[in-house]
Amino acid sequence: MNRLSSLRRRPFSASTRLLHPTTRASHSSRTISTTTLQHRKGPPSTTHPSTPPPSRKMSTSTPSFPPSELTSILTEITTLLKSRSETLSIAETAAGGLISSSLLSQPGASKIYAGGLTLYTLPSRVAYAGWTPETIAAYKGPTTDIVAGLAKAVRRDLKSTYTLAESGTAGPTGGSTRNRTPGYVALAVDCERGTFVREVETGLGGDRVANMVRFAEEGLRLLKDVISGEAKL
């Protein structure tokens, strides 16, 4: 009887059945051990491999933005403009873009927002708002005449239904005149019916951030009054 026949007739014992599983387990153990050693060659991991990384979801709204003082009036203005198919542009200085960014936080803002400029420096007003070197030489702080001119220039260029312009003294430092006192702001809204202006003193002293928020709020209030027909020339 040859060797092959002998192997074929040999009973398949329990010890034989366990041979292959044992071999696989041993091979698997060696593989895991090798992988572990490879990891140990590098710097120690600060995160457990089985722990998923923290979720990084970007919120579309936070408790601090837009400022809570603005949320209600933003909704009113957006609703009014949408219902009339009208548009809005912004020219702001001391508010630093807060009015535009707050408006753009509203759903559907692209239907009403025609554009905006933050004209914080005097040279930027020469470049984008029609100022001249003579205008700069005569500048003595924010006034209703200045914001009226800014509103007209931006509305002319962006061809919006309304343009809201703001210029104020946010602080903490200021000057000796009324319009250079921290908390003073001049506002204007230009539209087909004319240019509506308003002056406000916030009474918030040199709190720069609080004044910026209040400037934005008062500007939006004037805008709402003009849109709704409550403001008078």
C-alpha cells in the first residue's frame, strides 16, 4: 500500500480537526503582535484608537450672533423687503460691517441684499463714495450731511431700493464736540422718496462694542421706519 492510500484511510481524529484552527489562531496572534510593535516605534498616540474624533459641526447661528438686540428687527426688515420685492444696500463706518453681516445671517438674504461697504477710513471714502481731498480736509467728524452723502453715493452705484448709511463715534476715546463724543451716531436712509436722517446718542459711554451694536440697532430702526412709511422727512 502506498503512502497516499494510507493517508486516505487514516481516521480523522479530534486532534486532527483542531489542527487548522490552532494554526490560524497562532498566525493571527503573530500578526497582531507585529502591528502593535509597528505602532510602538512612533510617538505615543494621544487619542485612543477606538475613540472617534470630536464632531466639528459649524452652527449657522450662535447665542451671540447676530446680537440678540437685532434679531427681532432683522426679521421684520427682511420680511418687509421680501414682501415688496425691494432691495437694500449698506454704507457703514463705526459699526464695522455689523449691519451687513447681521442682515446676511437671515435666511433668504440674497433676495434683498444688494451689497455693502465698510467705509471706516477717509481714503476708502475717496475710493468708493465720491469723496475728494477737499472733503477730507473739511472733515470734522460724523454728521447727518456726511451719512446722507454716503447713502446717496452707494445707492446710486448699487441701484438698490434703499441704502442705509451709518457713521458714529464708538469710543473708547473721542473728542470735545458732540459728534465726537463716544455714543454719538448719525444715520441716513436714501430712497426714491428722499433722504431720511437721524441722530442718536446711546448714553453707553466709551463701551466700543456696545456702541457698535447700538449703532446697528438704531440704523435698522430708521430703515424699518422708512420702509413702513413711519419716518418723516
